[in-house]
Amino acid sequence: MLRYKADRRTLAFVTAYFTLVAVLWVWDPAAWYLEIPLFAALCSLSWICAVITHNTIHCAIFKRRGLNKAFQVVLTLTYGHPVSSYVSGHNLSHHMYVQQDRDVMRTTKVRYRWNWLNLLMFVPKVGGAVTRGDFEFARLMRRERPRWFRQFALEALVLVAVTIVLFVLDWRKALLYWYLPHLWAAWGIIAINYLQHDGCDETSPYNHSRNFTGRVFGWFTFNNGFHGIHHMHPNLHWSLLREAHARELAPHIHPALDEPSIARYAWRAFIWPGKRVRYDGTPYEPPPDGPDQSWLPTAKVEELPDNALGAES
């Protein structure tokens, strides 16, 4: 049923997320030294499932459309947002107009002198535009692509229904083991965009993205660190990204854009020295940033790029 055997790992992580939710809901450990690390693990799994959502919306994992549609409903419950809504802000805005005024997640929206504050405020700054774009796109698709809209509505309905039931059963557990991990996952999957693009050169065919090439990070995040090659080939399966990066991008990219450790990069960028710099190490002063320009498809919806709409493409 799987298009790539590597997605057995995908299914394993999704299963691990739901298993840990169930265990914590039933067990509800009272000891802080148990609850805190397990809560942290649950937040991490929810974020990893957001990464899986990103991968799935670009490259469906099953051979059958029906299974992919069902899987999107399942994934919706792992990170707290309809999976179909990922299409609008990510596939059709960020990928098609990276760091331009039609990219609702461009990093030039935050302009604080302290780079740590740029990271903290990036999600609040772009979140409103992402949400508005989601609703605008949903209205467009309700008219132009009713089947896509029905999938989006199903995901949203299931998410709202399950959330209400859990809060009715036990609001404290629902807040701790359901809502807060989802909040972390949503924050993390947007915030990593700042690490991947800030200070890069969106006009360059190679230096438009920062890559995190560590193997441990790559294993747990399904090669999400290979962001440059992903922008070059958005529909390439995650299991092929490392090899494609080495073949097509590594010989041409500025060496500073291949970071072996995301932790060491984050320390330099946000803690010490914590300065906002370009990929070549020179000081970075972001260009003037104006209002968002509409990224909604100007062509007919059926002319959108292959696999731009997730399971409904």
C-alpha cells in the first residue's frame, strides 16, 4: 500500500504519538519527574507529525487516494490543524514566492535588533496572514474544487469534534495532553522557516535555503533539514533528499549553508553571539517589508502544479 517502504517509519511515529496520548490520558502521572519528560516527548512527537504533514502534503505516502485522504484526517489529529490547510500558506505561497511579498511566511516581517526576539515573534507576526490566507483559499476552493473543500471540511469537523469530546471528558488532561502539544507543533513547524531562510539569497538558484545535515536530526525529522533540495524538487520523497542534495546542491551551495548541527547553529544565531547575519557571515539588514500581496492562484485551479493540493491533487 505504501509508495515508499521508508514510510514505515512515518507510520511508526504517528502510531507512537497516539500511543503516548492514550498512555498519558489513562495513566496521568502525578510525579513531576515523570510528567515533564513525557509531556516534552509528546510535544516533540506532535511536532514530528507536523513535519510528516509537510511531507505528506507534498508527496502522498499511499498508492490509493482513499487511504491518503483518510491519513490526512488522522494527521490532522496529531498536530491540531486540518492537513489540507497546509496547501495554501506553504505550497502555494511560500514555495512559489519564497521570501517575496507573496510569501506570507517571509522572514523580513520581523525586524528586531535582538535575533532571539525575531525568532520568538516570527510566528505571531506571520500567523494572522497564514490564517487569513487559509480561509480565503478555502472559500475559493469551495467554488472551484468542491471535492478538495469537502476533504478540508471533514478534517476540520473531526478535529473540532474530538477536541470538544476530550475537553468535556477532562479539560485539564485535554489542555495538557492534547491542546498544548498541538500549539507547540504549530509554532515549531512555522518557526523553523526562520532558521531555514533568514539571511539567505532568494534570488540565487542554490543559496536560497539553509540546510541542517546532521544524521540524527535527519532521522527523526525525515530529512527535513535538506531544505534547499526540497525547494528545488518539492515533490521528491523525503527518503531521497540526502542523496539528491549531495548530487545536485552540495557542489554549488555556499558551504556555510550546510550546517551539520541545528543546535550549534541555533546557539550562534540566537544566544551567542546572537547576531542576525547573512549566510556568508556579513551583517544582515533585511530589506524594507511592505504589506502582503495576494498569492491566491491567478490561473485556474486545475492548472496548479502537480500534487499542490495534497490527497486531492
